Amino acid sequence: MSKPIYVLSGPNLNLLGVREPEIYGKETLDDVRTRCERRAGALGRVIVFRQSNHEGELIDWVQEARLEACALVINPAGYGHTSVALLDALKTLDIPVIECHLSNPAAREAFRRETYVSLAATGVVSGFGGASYELAVEAAAGLAR
Ligand code: CA2
């Protein structure tokens, strides 16, 4: 059995579909999980899908992915713009890392234009709402060994 693709989401994404639908869309995080499971399944992969509001918990999961995953998809949310610790954890990985965002941060406030996570990412998918996750899973599956 091949290793799963880890799909991690950062702070406040548990509110997806509940608040600010004009920016982040109407889909809930559960809807996004279903999209990712279906896309991964069609590609012969399974996913581990998790969300946390806590930086340390995300870092623990990145460290777990180092041993347990074939690839990592991460929407770091606000931590992407602030967390050197998350970047340090991601840099320990030898597997493909796909950064994904629902919105296009480059088209928003200046402080969103850079993420620390991008420094460790194999590639970035942004701006397609829930489909960003699905496309990121597809990219991860294509790159995973
Ligand atoms: O576009 C994305 O996916 C972001 O990672 C979302 C982050 C933001 O800080 C990044 O710049 C871009 C914010 C996540 C907040 O999630 C919410 C979801 C629903 C309602 C309110 C917040």
C-alpha cells in the first residue's frame, strides 16, 4: 500500500463557507476534503486531511509527514506569512511540498504577497477556491514516488 498524501490546512480555515464567502467561497472545509478524497482516489492515492489553528500542531504533522507521507499539500493560511518555524519544519522534508491557497494572495494586500512556506515549496496553486486543493492533490500525486 502506498503512502498517503497529507493535506494540511492552517488557522481559521475551519470557518470556510461560514464567514467571508466573497473572498473564500461558499464551500466548507468538509466539501474540500470530499473533493480531495475523490481526486486522490481517481489517481490511485489516499489522503490524510487535517486542519489546525495551532502552529505547533501543524509542525508536528509536517514532521509526521516526513516519515508517513508520499507528498504534502499545505494551505498554511496566516502562518504562511509569519512562521519561520513552519518553514524550518518543511525544509526537513524529502517529499514534494505543494503550497495551496483558495484566494490569490498576490492580488491582495502587500503583506500577503510573500510566504515563508514558498521557500520550501515545490510549487504553488492559488486563486481557484476549493479547486486549488484539488489541483494541488493532482500535482502532488504526479510528483510522488
Ligand atoms: O487564500 C488562502 O487560502 C489563504 O491562505 C487564506 C488565509 C490568508 O491569510 C492567506 O493570505 C491566504 C486566511 C484563512 C482564513 O480563513 C477563513 C475562512 C473563512 C472565513 C474567514 C477566514
